[in-house]
Amino acid sequence: MNPVRDHSFMHYVYLLKSKTNDKWYTGSTDNLRKRLKEHNDGKSAWTRKGIPWMLIYYEASYDKNDTRSRELYLKSGMGKRYLKNRLRRFLSLTG
């Protein structure tokens, strides 16, 4: 098993930023590339209005429950502050 090549056992929490309206969306998945494509293809009602989306941050974990807990945290007020601090340089570059 090679964790760099075999991502089938990984779970991801991710942050998208809309190129249209600068809104953020936080979600989780076990297939990050497929999920990003689904968001940009309009297959999610929550993100349809913000197309196109770009992936600006993600975390990987072996445990689905840990990933879900992290997603809920990042959606909270404290989690949003954490992300803004974590991405401060990126956000200043993108406006």
C-alpha cells in the first residue's frame, strides 16, 4: 500500500472558493478530484450558483469520522476564523 499513489482509503475535508462571488464552501469526500468536478458541473444545489469553484485548502485523514468532525469544526465560527488565519497570505494575494 502506497499512501502517495493509493488514495482510495483517504478521506478529505476541503474548502472551495467561488471565482464568481468569492463565497466559500466546506465539504468532505473520499474522492477529492471527482467531488470538485461535481461542484463545477453544477451537480450540487449548494454550490451551483458559485460556479466555477477552485480548491483552496484540504486536509486528509484515514478515518471518515475524524474527517466529518473536522468538517463540522471548520464550518463553525472558530473553524472559519482558523481558516482565515491559516489562509491569510493566500487571501491577501487573491483579494
